[in-house]
Amino acid sequence: MIQGLVKLFLFQALGEVISKFFLPFIPGPVIGLVLLLGFLIVRQQVPADIDLVGSSILAHLGLLFVPASVGVVLFLPQLRAHAAGLAATLTLSVIATIAVTSLFLKVFGPNTSGDQDVR
């Protein structure tokens, strides 16, 4: 299990280095995950040690929600005080996300108008 953890931490560290020096607008862990995905695609299988670590993390995934829950409870008075603003912000962000997604699909999505592109 230690070897699997070391491999995962190496991918994260490599992602952090790339983020720090080359792509500062992308978080290091995201770059590390993309590098890990590339490694797994090239290898065409998940190594047993990484599979063991991943399975162990997934088995205890509920524990990762505890800090977020504690944060919500800790800041409950502030959340109540700003409930209207939070609700408006969440509503507007959902509407904006749907609008941007639909525009993106309209521009880059498949041609569903029934016209066949004959070449």
C-alpha cells in the first residue's frame, strides 16, 4: 500500500511542479490527475498497488465529508445571515451554467437539425 501512495503522491507532486512553473492557472492536483490518467491509459491497466490505495480511499469516502459538514455547522450563523444572497447567487450560477452549456453545445455540438452533411 505504501508503494501505491508514493506513486499517487509523485503524480500530485509532479502536477504541483508543472502548475508552479508552467501552468499556474491550473491547480497542481488536477494536472497530477491528468498525468495519472495518461499513465493508466498508456499502461492499459491499473497497477495492483494503486488499485489497493484507490479501493481503500473509496471504502472510507464518507470520512472526507466530515470536514465540510463541520465547516457548515461552524459557520451556520453567517450562512443564516446571508441566506438570501447565497440563494440568489446559487440560483444565478445554475442559470448561467445552463445557459453557457447550451450555447457551447449549440456551437460545438452535433448537427441535430436534420440536415445531413454530404461529402
